[in-house]
Amino acid sequence: MESLLEVHDLHVSFDTYQGEVQAVRGVSFDVKKGETVAIVGESGCGKSVTAQSLMRLISTPPSRIKSGAILFRGQDITRFTEKEMQQIRGSEMAMVFQDPMTSLNPTMPVGKQIVEGLIKHHKVSRERAWEWATDTLQMVGIPSPESRMKQYPHQFSGGMRQRVMIAIALSCSPKLLIADEPTTALDVTIEAQIIELMKELQKRLGTAIILITHDLGVVAEIADRVVVMYAGKVVETGTVDEIFYRPRHPYTWGLLQSMPRLDQEKSRELRPIVGTPPELIHPPPGCPFVPRCKYAMKICQQEMPDMACPTLSHRVFCWLEHPMAPTVHFVRS
Amino acid sequence: MGKYVLQRVIYMVVTLWVIATFTFFLMHTLPGSPLKNEERLSPELQEQILAEYGLDQPLPIQYVQYFKRLLVGDLGISFYYDGRKVTDLIAGGFPVSAHIGLQAILIGVLVGVPLGCIAALRRGTAVDNAATLVAILGVSVPSFVLAALLSYYVGVVWGILPAGLWGSWKHSILPSLSLSVLVIAQMARFIRTEMLEVLGQDYIKTAKAKGLSQSVVVMRHALRNSLIPAITILGPLMINILTGSLVVEHIFAIPGMGEMFVQSIVVNDYTGIMGVTLFYSLLIIIVIFVIDILYGLIDPRIRIAGVKE
């Protein structure tokens, strides 16, 4: 299948008073048409920065894309001017943010907030755009959309607001939807509804989705492929099955271990990954997971491991993959 | 909405009554008496004059009598400006003060708001620093210093505009300018701070993610949300400027209301003090009311409960 988005060796840094914080350090992955790719990792691993860099929404300064390429439909958007970016933002790629309570303009009726993108990108009349937007609201499952269009965000519940956000994002039928922790701020029942909605709309519109999350439950639910990030780097990528059933990186093992499971015995405690990620002002030369890794070897501290490809879709960055490394098996406890 | 307005109007009347009562009794505790050249008047003459103005009665009686007249809109005769009605004095002075004041507010908002926006958008650059400097100068340089400078240089030395006195519209330019600097400064400061806050909000990112240009994002999404604090300070600022232009009025020799207010206090012109105080109070109460309504227009979340869209 054809690639919609290819990210090659992306570096994003923040210039702070303490120095340069290298939030994203050489991330590469791709997204094919109509598929769902989940980017997972703990807070501060660079997943949100990566996502926002894809739409060039990170504010410059203090942050900047240092190097690398983002090929969207074959064109490198890191070289786009601001004007060119405005052409594709909203129309070709759209974004849903984490907190629906703060992501809508409180002083503007929601209808107007949906309509503005349509008018900007499709050059349609206000009336036509209004009808269109009403249909979109209906599509995301908001009852009596005609009257809801005229209401303000504070008259909607959190889940409803996230539906509005999705309506805004999908109103121009983008090729790529970036969802930055879309369900983190919602309660669990609403979370399930929103995920279900995204799945359904994806099937209908054929939109590719990049889902940023730290919730592995959501990943299992919706993703085709998974990118696991740690300290600004990709440590493992693969299909959902590969990541959940045949994980090869000790960090991925840790993530899976720390996830509660319904079928697990009550007496068994969750196992957190002990320790904290490294400071990204002075990133370590070797694998950033070393201090927290049970299996760390001498070489791990000195050099970043090369990419290993256990299968065509599976990529791992770990010295354990080296032919000379001892064999370690992940046993899910 | 109708119910809310009615409720507010009742509160306004009560507030006005409380202010009037307090002022009435406080005023009578001021040292001195309304009589000029007291020591040169014979006791009989003094009594006669006091009786003529009803000042020989006990205070509670005077209070009742004053309120009786007040209810029919009669503020009495000024003790100081011989034989002239207080209402006439206000009607003469206020339009002048209001003219200068409103112009000053207008200039202040039209210059201050864009200045604050630009400073926020160009944060940390020379433009921002220049705007901040203007704001600091505007807040710290008293308006009368500026008034004197403007009157002297623009009016006398260069002779571009009248240096003082009241007449054509040209006469109002320099006084308005000297008053507007404070408004410009305050507006710019508050808009800048709030704009920076708003630009960091998630919904601004949402707006950008729709592909809107920077100017549309600022004008359509950021500005309106930045206005609340500016509106809040605009009220007191407006009252300050509509009423407190005494010094500036003095420098430009303008027959405004500021002069009258101070004069009436200095000479114990009881009816004058009461009249001006009540008038100012009414003005303040109305401005506050209007601002409360404005909040709702700007931010739908502040709209009065129970009001349907």
C-alpha cells in the first residue's frame, strides 16, 4: 500500500535557558492510506511534539524542527512556507486535541467554529457550509444538530465537545487525522464511545489516523500498527499483534507489564517500570533506557543499537537483537 | 433579561440613596460654614442668610427637605455660584468634560488595543519593548505634566493648536490627548498580558490547525477572548477621566466639571457638593451596569442565568 506520510529521522528541539532540549531525536515511521498508527510512550517521550510537528503547529521559537523530513503525499512539508502549510492544515491533515474542555473557543458558537474551516478550504457559501457542518455534527452523533450549531461550547458535555472537535477535524475530509490523546480527558464510558466513533468514521471516510496515547487498551482497540517511543526515540514498531504478543524491546515489555488486565489474578500487583527517563538536555550516547533496563549490557551505555528487523513489519532498536547478545525471553507474568 | 434589568435598577436606586445620605451627613461635618467672610458678618446677618437657605433647621429636617426636592429633580441653588441652579451648573460643565473624556477614551482604545496586540504578537522584540515603554511612561507620567508640555509646545511655541480655552473642536484635541495617554497605556498593558495568555490556549491551536492565517486567528479567536480584563478596567478608567480631569481642565482653562467639584468642596457649597456627588455616583453606577451587560455580550458564559439564547 502507498504511503501517505513518511517521517524520516525527525529531530525537534526546544531552546530553553538551560540549553537545548532534544525532545525528538531521530524519529522515523510511516503511515499508509487509511490505516491507524498508534504512537505510545510515557509522558515526555516526545510523542505529542512529534504529532504537532507533523502539522508544524509547535511554536517556533522556542521549538524548532532541527533536521529530518516529513513527506506528506510525497512532498517534504518541513520546507513548506507558512502559507503552504495553511493550505493543507485542516483540509489535508487535521488534528484532535487532548482536552475538549479547552480546545474550543468559548466565545464562538460551535457551528461557526466548524464552518470557518469549510469556508476557508472549499470556497463555499456560508449557507452551504452551514448545511455541510450540520451534517457533519449529525455524522459524529450529536442529536438535533440544527439547534446545537448555534450553541456555545459551555453548553456541551466533555464527550460532546470531543465529538464537536472530531466534526471540526473531519469537516473537510482530511487524508490524515492526528488525534493527540483524544480520550485522556474523558471518562471511561465516553472514551469507548469516542474510540468507536473514530473507528466508524475511519471506515466510512477512509481517513488515516495517527493516534497519540499512553493507553494501551485504546491501542489494542483501534490501531493497525504501533510505534513505541522512549526519550525522543522510536524503540520498537510493529503491527498490533507483534507489539502485544511478540514484543522484543524491554521497554515495551515494561509497558505491557504495567497495564492492568482483566484476566489477571487479583493478588498480583501491577509492575511499574522503576526509575525515570533521562533528561533530554544531555541525552545519553547509548540507549536511553539503560538505567531502567534489567538486561542492560556494557555496550548499551556506549552506543545506540542498530535497527533489527525480526519480520518485514517489525523493527526493534535493542542490543539484545545482536547475534552475540545473550538470549532473553519476555514472559508475561 | 427584563427581570434582571429591573432588579439592577432597584439596586441602583438604593445605592444612590445610600450614597446621598452618607454624603449629606458627612458633608455637614466638614469644618467651616458655607458663609464667605464669616468674621465680618454680624450674627444677625449670619442667621438671616442661614435661614434663607434653610440651614438654621436641625439636620434631620434639612435632610428630609433636601430629599423632597431631590425626588422632583431639584438639586437646589448653589451657595457659591450666586443664585444659579446646581442642575444648570452640571448641565453647563458636564458636556465639556464628557466631550474631552470620551474623545480621550476613544483615542485610548483605538491606539491602546492594537498596541497591546502587536506587543503580544511580537513578544520579546524591539516592537514589544517600545510598546512596554509607552505603557510605563503613560502610567507613570501624570496627565498634567503632559498637558502642560502639550499646551506649551504645540499650543504656544509651534502654534499648531489652541493652547487653551474652550471653543471649537480644535480646542478639545490637546486636552483629550493628554488624558488619553493613560488609557492607551492601561489598555496596551492589559491587552498584551491577556493576549499572551489567550494565544497559549488550546483553542488557538485548534484554530491554527484549521488552516486559518495568523491574522484571522488573532482577530477572530484571540482578540475577543482578551477583552474581558480590558473592559473591566475601562469602567473605572472612564469614570476617572470623565470626572477627574480637574487639573487638565485647569491647565487648559476649560469650563468643565472638575473645577466645579473641587471648588464646591473648598467653599462648603452644600448643594453643589451634593449635586456633583450624586451626579458622579449615578454615572459610575450606570457605567458599571453597562460593563456588566458588555461582559455577557463578549463572553456567553457570563450571560445571566435563565436567559435563553
